[in-house]
Amino acid sequence: MDKIIVTIAHELNVKQTQVEATIKLIDEGNTIPFIARYRKEATGGLSDETLRALGERLTYLRNLETRKEEVTKSIQAQGKLTEEIVNDLENAITLAEVEDIYRPYKQKKRTRATIAKEKGLEPLSEIIIKQEEKQDLIEIAKQYVNEEKQVNTPEEAIQGALDIIAENISDDPNYRKQIKRICYREAVLETKASKPEEKSNYEMYYEFNENVNRIPSHRILAINRGEKEEFLKVKIQKSEDKIINLLENRIIKGQNQYTSYLKECILDSWKRLIEPSIDREIRSDLTEKAEEQAIKVFGKNAKQLLLGAPLKGLTVMGFDPAYRTGCKIAVIDETGKLLDTVTVYPTEPQNDVTGAEKTLIALIKKHNIDMIAIGNGTASRESEIFVANLIKKAEHTVHYTIVSEAGASVYSASKLATQEYPDINVSLRGAISIARRLQDPLAELVKIDPKAIRSRTIST
């Protein structure tokens, strides 16, 4: 049976027949939501969550097989394909492993190693790495001195040969696999302030470190943003001594005339070639996993927002909190029609609590308001305290609740909002949106660009 089917069935702990049936449906052009809802009999009742995971793994594993074929053809075209490479590719379970196997055969830009090869120093590199020749290395290197090829001294020849060895060490997939294992197990992500004297949202990361295998997704995304905005410097601290010892134990064959050269070469390979690429891979992996987790959190939160039960037959006051610019108020009737708007200043710096109470009590009485929806943004806590005290003074029972205001500001300045409320100030449209999303979340939130909700959901 297809290897992909077997793999997915094992990973998701489902039957192979269920996987096979689902793949067939996907290949016929059916979407995951359609399959989850209308093809339960065919899939054996797989849940929508399992179907999404199945679809993602199917895409990944097919891409993996395609890449293996591309790499095999490329290496074969170079006349360097061996049975060992074929077996390594067959056993590779991630794209990263495939790329590590392909690394020595990938077309490279001119490097120190390729230049050394052009100068005919590859045979000398083989002599050094084998460590078998008893003749003095300087005497051996003299044979490779060639003014036409710009190898002017034995020392230059040796250095060129070491550059070749350093690149070969870096390209060796087995070394890289072992080094990655150490790094993912023991490495620590460390952040420091780029501008320690400046205040920012990233101050908790000005002196921060955490193991890469434990750091949660939201911190990774926050650190990435801090680095992008140039508030943070990020470094991955690794067990360098352990990695260097690992390479030396694999490469150096006892104490001989080549030992000091090879130690220097191994350190150069690590510092100049391996460590930078390993750092990039670790950061890329962490970011990819964090973004996947963020999307899942966003989906979960968005589902709660969108599927919130609508409030029927209630007049709602939308309360958009703020400090200096005042709290924006909008009143809508049970059909969502705008009845009234006003701006009050119960928060700092004005602190006009008495004036705000007088204005809003009058509105509550005038429109017989049943519910107050408070946005959860800036000054939300202060506004909640104010509203809690306010409704005690109303002549009839009024309730309040906190509503997510994610995307309200984006909506308020959108073309759709302008069409809906052409004569209403842009700052007041956010309060209208807050009131209406309590009244009917799905009808209101579909007006907002999902990216706006997602960015707010992830950041909080």
C-alpha cells in the first residue's frame, strides 16, 4: 500500500482505508469542510480536525516525495548517485534531512573551497583528511605551489586544502544531523536590548533566555517582532565544546602532524559555515511552528467570536474606551439601526465622571437601553468600573459585557463603513461596530479583514 497512506494512518491513529478514501476525495477536488460535513460515510466519520491534519500531512509528504525525486535526478545527472545516497533519501522523513543530503551536490556560488579546488588543491585536502602520509606536510604542500594558479607558498596550499575540508565537514549530512540533535536538545534562545535606554513593548526581553525546545509560540513571535523593529538582538547559545568534540572525535585520528591543522579547520567549519546555517534553520523552524500555533489559536478564537449567540430584541449601547480622545458612544436599536452617538470623558486626563454619567443616564432613559457593550482595548478596565457604577443609577435594569474590539478601528476607516455611515465621524464608527458585534457577531465581524482580527488575536 502507498507509503504515504501508511505513514498518515500511523501518525493520526486511524485506519488506512479511512486515509485512502479521504485522499481520493481530496484528489477529486473536494474541500476539507465539504468532506467533513457531507462525506462522513466515506471517511468513516473522521472529524474536521483530523481531516485538516490529514490534508496538511498529505501535502507535506507529497512535497517531500517530489523533492526526493528532484534531488535524486540532480545527483544522478552529476554522475555521483550511490546506493548509500539512495538509501539515505529513502529513509529521510523531513525536507530538512533531504536538503542536508543534497547540500554537498548543490550548485554553489564561488566559495573559498571552490576557489581552492580550481587551484588543484583537492588532492592535498584528501591527504590531510586521511592523515596517513608520514612525509612532512610542508614538504608535501610544496608540490602544489603554482604561481599560475596563485598558490605562492606551501602555507597557502595548506590553507586552501583546509578550506575544502571545512566545506566538506559542513556539507556532511551525518555531522549536521548530530549537531542539530544537540542544538534542539540543549540550545538556548537569548535576547538582549539593542537600545537599552529606550522604552518599548519588548522590555521583558531586554535580558531574556529560554531553551529552544521549551519556548512557547507567543514568545517566539514577540521576539521576532522585537528583532524586526530593532529593539532586540537575538542569539542562539549552543553547547559549542560538545559540538567541537563531536567533530574532532569523528575526524581526527590520534595525535599526529595533521592534528593542529584539523582542529583549526573544524573550528573554522563550525564558526563560518555550520553555525550560521544551523541558527537560520532553528529560527525558521521555531517561527514556522509558532505561526502554525498562532493560526490555530486564531481559528479557535475567531470561531468563538463568529459563532457567539446573537442578542435579539435588545437596544445596545456600544462603548469604545479611550483616554485623551474620550470614550465614543453609539446606541443601536434591536434591528441594528443607529439611534444616537456621543463622546464622553470619564477617564484620564479629563476624569469628567459626573458629566459622563449625566449624559449616559439620559441616553439610557431616552432609548430604553438594555445592554452596554464595552470594547476590550485601551482604558477598558477603567471604563468597566465606570459603567458598573453607572448602571446602578439607571431607572431600569441595564447589563454590561466586555466585547472584543479587534478590527473595529480597521472597519471604521473602511470603504464599507463609509458607505454605511457616510455622515458619521470615523472615530464613532468603532463604537457602532462594538455594539453590533454583540448584537449579531457573525453579521458584523464578516465585514472586517480577517488579518486585522488575526493580528490582534495573536498579539494578545
